[in-house]
Amino acid sequence: MHRVVISTFLVIKTVLIILSAGIAILLFMRVAESRADAFAYKVTSKSAYDNLVEALRRPYGKNIKSPEDAPLWSKIFRTSSRNAIKTGNP
């Protein structure tokens, strides 16, 4: 029977590589999302924020005055400020 020795250094190094790759992927996704938001703003014009508020009023009622008034589940997927729709989520 062969004995395999795994050093602590290799385990730590592997964990750090996996963590740094995960962080890099999250950062890339965030930048891509922000660029997509900015592009959508350019395509849909300056009324994009008003259209977003109107779209939120349909399912959640007329008391929604901004995306910040929407329920938590909706906040996860939508922007929270007027500037965010121009440049990406804050």
C-alpha cells in the first residue's frame, strides 16, 4: 500500500488559489453587470429610472415611489438609486 503525504503548505496554497479565483470571478461579474446597466441606460434613454419605478408599481402597488420601497426580494435584482441605473448597481 502506498502512502500519500499531503503537506499543510500545499493545502493552504490550494485554498488560497481557489479563494482568489472566486473573488476574481465575482469582481468580473460585478464589472460586467455594471457595464450592462450603463448600456441599458443608454439604449432605453433617460426615462429608464421612471420605467423601473412603474414596473415595480405593477406587482407591489401604487405606494412604491422608488426602488428602495420595493420588497427585499425585488431589491436583490434591481437597482436602488437613480445614479445606479446610469452607472451600474451601487
